[in-house]
Amino acid sequence: MHERQKWIAQWRAQNALPAPQVSAALRLAGIPPSRQEWRLWIERLLLWLGVAALLAGLIFFVAANWSGMARFGKFALVELIIIASLAVYVLTAHRRYGNAALLAASLALGAWLALIGQTYQTGANTYELFLVWALLMIPWALVARLPALWVLWLTLLHVAYVFFVQESDLPRRYPSWEREFGVVILFDVGALALWEWLAANGRAWMRGRWVPRLLALAAGSVATVLAIYLVIAYRQAKAEYLVLYFLVLAGFYVVYRDKVRDLFMLAGGAFSLIVVTTTAFGRALFEGVRGGAGSFFLLGLFSMLAAAGAAWWLLQVARSWKNEPLVDARAEGSP
């Protein structure tokens, strides 16, 4: 729907669409949404909420009756959920219901693995549980082609890595939390680049913007936190990680300024840069002046000017897009 709004706005700016016909064009494009579209959206919302409620009920039921249930009863209950979900996916003709069932099976798979570890006390590390969970999910994710399932898979890899850092001997022998943050940034940026490349090369189910934006938010948040630490503790920090931060920002600008055209990505990058530069300016200011009301005033003024400059730049970018031919039009997707 967002793309249809952009097309109509572009046609109006080019005088290809007369002003009296804009309202009719918006109605034909489904803006605002029709009753049927609202009904479809509500059905999707209730479907995913129902899946979440079913799985939450399963977890709470097992937890509340843990001591009273026999071992095989616990396994039978979780395995029944998995088998029933897979049967719904195979037998249903409605793809949306099938995808929801497969997502439920994937989440129940994690509960099944946790149940195995809790019942038999296998002694495995926590990160191994999440890593095995992610590996077992790969065939289902490939078959379903469901963005939400791939987001779950990526989340499991993140959690597995976090527990690996906490439990493995390797990080203890070579302590460097900057390196751990750098690994997360590179992983998220690589996943984002691969997703964008596949979406641009014919994978229609990957053209929704919420997954790339979520990956960019994850990578950008970690990169921003890392850059703030490097600015505050610059004497003990390693400069190459600050270079990594600026490389990520530059990559976002190059890709999302002209190739993919996503204002959300540019706004996120601008916000990150404002936070980091404000931190650097505040450090230099308070070290040189040793605090005081004037320092707070200058820091606040700098923040306001930086935010105003970023807003002005984003507005200019949005206006330039309206006056240029639309190269990469993508439909908005949903999980």
C-alpha cells in the first residue's frame, strides 16, 4: 500500500494525474483500506495471536503440572503439538494457516529439545540447545519461505552465540567484548545484504520491508553501543572497531540512498550518528571545561542542531525521490 501511495504522489508531482482525480485514484488503490482489507488484516492478527496463545498455554501447562505428569506424558503432549502442526501444514489448502502451523511446530520443537535436556540431564551447554534447534529448523524454513520463520531462525543463532560467549572457554582465554559485538554486527549486516540481494533477484516472498528493517535495527543498535563505548573509553579501545562502525554507516547510505530507497534506514543511520557524535562532543566538552551549566547548554544546543540538520536532510532526500523515476518499487509485506 505504501508503494501505491508513492506512485500516486509521483504522478501528481509530474502532473500526470490531475488534482480532481487524486481522490478517485486513492480509492482505486485501496487507500484508505477497504472493508475486505481490514478483515484480512484482522484475520492475520488473530491467527498469529492464536498461535502465540496456544504455545504459551502449552509452556504454562507443562510448567504448572511438571511434578504431576509422567515423563512420557510430557513428551507426548509436546510431540502431539508438533505432529498436529505439521499435519495442518501438509493438509491445509490455505497457505497462511499452514505457515502459522509450521511456525507453531518450530517453536514447539524448542520446547521439545528443552524437555529432553531437563528430563535426561544431558549435560549439554545452553548454546548447543539453541544451535541444534536452529539446525533442525532449516528444512522447514526452506520449505515454508516464511519471513517470520527466518526471523526466528536468526534469533536462535543470536541467542546461541550469546550463550556460547558466556559458557565457552574461548572467550575467556581471549577476552574482548568489542570483538563479540563486532561478530554480531558482521553477522547481521551479512544477513541483511543477503536478504536484500535475494529480494532484488526474484524472491517475491522476501520483498516485505519489515525483516530488513529489523536486521538493520539489530545491527545498528549494536554498532551504536559499540561506537559509544569506543568514544568513552578511547584510550583502551581498538580503533578498527570504530572504522567498522563508519563502514556500516557508509554502506547503509550507499545502498538505501539510491539503490533500495528506504527512508527508515537512512533515518536510523542519522539517529545513530547523532548519538555517537553527541557523545564524542560531550566527552570533549566536559573534559575541557570540567562540567558546568554552560557545558550542558552547549551539549543540548548541539543535539538540537544535529537533529534539525538530519530532519532537513531526510526531507531533501524524500523530495528528490519524488522528482526522480522510481527504480526499485517493492510491495509492502507482512509476517
